[in-house]
Amino acid sequence: NFGAIILRPSYILSYIINKITMKENTKKGVTRREFLGLSALGLASLTILPSWAVNGVRIAPSDRVVLGFVGLGQQGLSDFKSFSTCPGVQVAACCDVDSLKRERFKRRVEAWQKSLNVAPRCDMYEFYEDVLDRKDIDVIEVATPDHWHALVAIHACQSGKDVYCQKPLAYTITEGLAVARAVRDNNRVFQIGSQQRSSKEFQDAIALVRAGKIGHIEKIYARVGEPPKPLDLPEMDVPGNLNFNQWMGPLNDPKIHYHPDLCPPISLEPEQNEKLWGAWRWYQETGNGYTADWGAHMFDIAQAAIGMDGSGPVEFIPKGYEGTEYATMKYANGIVMTEQPYREDNANAQGIKFIGDKGWLKVARGYIECSDPSLLPKEEKKVGKGEYEVSSPHMQNFIDCVRSRRNPIAPVEVGCSTNTLCCLQNIARELGRPVHWDPATLSFNGDREAESHRLY
């Protein structure tokens, strides 16, 4: 269905914003929908990196994949650590609205380059368009807050870059659809950062469900966590190292103001890293809560297992509506998925339980259990703390596909359908009533209130 997407003219395609305007002022009376207009990008500078070697083996320029990173917080650093384990990868540039995070990232990249006997160089930029202007960069890694994902990814595709984008794909449904259109229109390779797709226990779970080993799936319990809440952080002075106006970018909401929880501070002398993940995730003005943060992982696996990649539920019922105990999603084939604990001994743990007419299957990070233990592999790898934030198999799959020009394990359509599901659940919750969705037409079937919702 993605090839037939028709974007509303008033949304993404209606307003052209050039690079200079975006750099000098991202807020002068421009709405979020106008801000996300697609601008044409010029290609200017050209920098050639010399051939280099890994473990003494020379990497030919034709096999080398050069990355530019946009967004240099904790997730950007974790993704760099993963990419650094992939042979033939180099990092040429980095971009962030925080000058201290730019310098921290540069230091880490150049230390890694020295360890490979590569001349150290990682150019720093405040504005992502300057990274896209680099003709020597093949791939853009997007690890910004969610509200910047769509714009950076779309512009990267337009500038001829392949993209690895952190989940969730976008902040709204229409933004996600626009990214999908941009990827296909520009013939780019795109991987969404739903790294559980590349993990053995989840691959095993998907395979078992698809093979019918627990029978016809009737119910799915998917625990992801709480929805977003209204922003309640007090306003504080913006530090000199942070361009908060650029951080805000397309949000354009006067209720949003700086607080260090939104942009966790760091120091360099001595080095002190973030003490928490950016709290923009947990507020509805800046993110979509655990619904999207962990839903982009657990709902994503559920969709894959039941063959709903690129599609999704047709009805969303919010928690509390007419006594509904858990947020509920209904598929056209009769499967019902609820956001509720998947195991009895740990109600808050994120994970999934598939319930079929012949048994059940539970899966989470480093954990898989089945009503029939004989169906499971004899040995399961134990996953250490934080290992999913440095999931190099997911990155290696993407790099392999950049070279082969094939679809990776989590292409843009996967990220788009999962993002749509998460947004729809939040739309139903905020409206306080069921919402009906047609995955074939990507529409609310005439529900004007839902169509006008901020997350659509």
C-alpha cells in the first residue's frame, strides 16, 4: 500500500523551506506541518578518505561504507559502538545541537580510528544539512529525538544517502508514511533500529508462531509500559553549549521549554556522561511514551510473528473505556492484542506472550519459554545488561544490504506500520474512545476527529 500513499497537501509536501531559513530560524511563525515541508538539497563539498585496513586486510574503497551520525546522545554512542564492529565501516562526520556532545563523539571516533591505524578525522557539524552535503558519506545514522526522525531521514534519502534510523520511525503517522515514500522514491536502503528483529530468541519466537507450532493465535499480551503524560517540567535556562531552538525544530509548541531532563547534560573535563535517557520520550508534547519507545520493539515482534508487517489492527480501544482493563487492539482476522503483563511473576517487564489454541509462547530479551519446551532450541544465549543497545548483528545486516542493495531485516515498511500502530493507540487514548483504522487505505474511514488529531 505504500506505493499508493497520497499525502495531504497541507501537511508535508505543501511548504518548501530552504536550508538557510532552517538554519537561521526554525520557529518564525512556521507550524509543525509547514516545517516538515520537503526542501531541495544541494550537494557541495567532497572529501575523499584514503583506503584503510582492518586486522591488516586492506579494505577497497568500493567496499568501504562511510557513515555520518546525526544525534550524538547515548543512543548515537551505542550505535557507533555497534557499527565500529562491522568490517569496512568508517565514520567521517557527526552532528548534534549540543557542542559538548559533538566533541565527545569526535574524540571517541578518532580514538577508534587510531586503533585501526587510520588517520583520525571526524568532522563536526551543528546542522544536519551540512552532513548531507558531503558526497563522500554513504549512510546517515539518525539517533535524534523522535520529532526529528522524519525530516532528517527524508532529506537524507533525497540527498542520495542510505539510512539507519532509530525507532520509532517518526512522531506522527503521516511523517512515517512520508519517510516510506521517500525511501522508495529515491531507491535507498533503510533499516529501522528495531534490533530485536536480529536477535535469536525473537527470531525463534517468530518462526515458531509462523509455523503454527502453538496453533492458531487467538490472543497476544504485549507489555510495553505507560503512555505519555503532559509535560510538567519547570522551565530552566538554556546552557550555552546547546542550541535548544534547533533541538525543538519542527515541534513549534510554545508550551515546550528547556529542562535538562529533556536534553541530559554532559561534561568533558572530566568526562561525565548522561545520567538518564532523554525524558522527551515520556511527555506527549515531545514524544509518545513507552507506547512508542518499547512498543516499537514488542508490538513490532508481534506484528512480524502474525504476518502483519506493513499492515496492522483495525480497531483500537483505550484502557478504561467502558471498563476495558487494558489497551486493546483488534485485527481483522480476529486476533486480539492487549497491552498487559506477559508473565505473572513480573508485571512490569517488557515482553510478549502469544496464546494459540495449542499452547503458548513467551519471549523477551534474553528469555523464551513455551508451553511445550520441546519446541525450543536446547540452548539459549544469555544476554548481558545493555547488550541490546550494541546489537551489531542488526548493524551488520544493514551494512551488508547497503553493499548488496537488498532490503534489510527491518525495512522502512516495517518501521512505518509499527509506528502507525503506536500512534493509533495514543490517538484512541487521548480521544477516550475506540478508533477504527483501515490499513489498506491508511485512513480513519471518515472519522474527522481522529483525522485532525496531532499524531495523524
